[in-house]
Amino acid sequence: MKKLLLCLVAVLTVTTAFAQRNERAQRRQQAKAEYLTDDNIFYSQNTDAYSLDRCVLDVYYPTKMTDCPVIVWFHGGGLTSGNKFIPEQLKDCGYVVVAANYRLMPRVEVTQCIDDAAAAVAWVFNNIKKYGGDPENIYVSGHSAGGYLTSMIGLDKAYLSKYGIDADRIAALIPFSGQVMTHYEYRNRHGGSPYVPTIDDTAPIAHVRADGPPYVIISGDRELELYGRYEENAYMWRMMKLIGHEQTYIYELDGYSHGDMATPAFHILKKYVKPRVN
């Protein structure tokens, strides 16, 4: 028995040392990597002037790495404002990061905002390999309106299906403080109120399903969040769990408001972004 225990200790020691060496080697590789950005790539099938202006994305990628995890990032702004950017917290981490613009209300309807997000993600699936990204390890995330778009395209499969992509191929959906009821800007435009929740087909919570991608919900402090955002996301978490979706998680960031919760939320995002095991 003593010899067996010694053998097990030796195996564990060797395995741990091997894993640590691999992790150090990966960090060295990431540190040596040079990163470039390919700007303003058009991703849409639409050819009108507004689409040509807004339906563009940036790809930030390491030049000396392959099969990298890919993060698609959608900016916030209430679906009425905002512009694409590569988050500083995701730079130099061994990821390929794609930041996409999309058309904005009131110039388009909410369904067109969602369609643009789906078109951008479809472009990533079809093109990211040439930037060193792994097309089978794509994560979708975004803050506020970007979180809403993340949930919609990942849970309502019709949007990505239009572009020949199965939404279940997404490695994980990681919305930061995203609306899951009908978006408040849509309610405003149709005589509603941001304080009176409604649910229609444009609400992520109308598309809860057990077979969706892993779903990581991140919210700010419930006392500081926008329009009860924590509570509606907590309800979404509960409904996903009840319907049988086992990989649904929720985080509340105490002390952080809607606007400033994104900075600590990136730490959580990076916990779920992993190289794919072949």
C-alpha cells in the first residue's frame, strides 16, 4: 500500500509539473506574439449606404499563433449609439478578438440590429481561421445592448440559421448586463416604458431552451444596475435552469453599477475562454 501511495504521489507530481511547464510555455508563446488589427471589414449582404457605413468589424489577432480562442465583442449604447472597439482587457492574451458595429435604432428596427449581429458572427465562423482563430472555439460577448444581442443570436437560432450557422456551435454566450426582456428602446418607440417589462419574440427570455450554448450571465450590483437588470437576469438564469440547461451561470458584481461593471466582468469572461481540446 505504501509503495502504491508513493507511486500515486510521483505520478501526480509529474503530471502537475508537466501541466505547469505547458502553461509557462503557452504564456511565453503569447508574450512573443505580435498583434495586428485588420480594420473596417464589411460583413453584411446589404448594400445600402447605411449598411456600408455601419456593418463593419475589426479583427485583432496574433501573427505567430494558430487555433486561438475567438471572442466576438459587441459594444453597448442602448441600440441607439456606440462604436466598435477592442477591449484592452482582451489584448495580448492569445485571443483573436473581433469587434463589430451594427446598425442603430431609430434608423432601423430592433430585428435589423439583431440580424447584423448574426451576420457578423457568421462572418467570423467563415473567415476567422485565416487570422489564426479556431472556428470551433468562438465565444460571443458584449456589454449592455451588446449583451442583449449576444443572448438573442445565441438563443433564437433563426438569426444565425439565415446565414447557414448553427447557433449551438458557439462555445459560450457571455453577456455583460444585457437586457433579457423586450429591449427598453423598442418599448420606448412603441409607447411603452423602460419600467414596465414586456416579453415578445425579440426578448431573449422568450427563447429559453435546454440545448443552447453555455450561458454565462454577468450583472452589476442589483442596487446600482439599470432598470432592475440584475433581477431580470436572475429570472432568466432560473428559467434556463428549470428548462434543463445545466451550463447556465450567473454572477453579480457587488459595488459596480451598470456602466462600470464591464471592467471586472472581463476577469470572469476569461475564466470561460479556453483553448479547444482536440
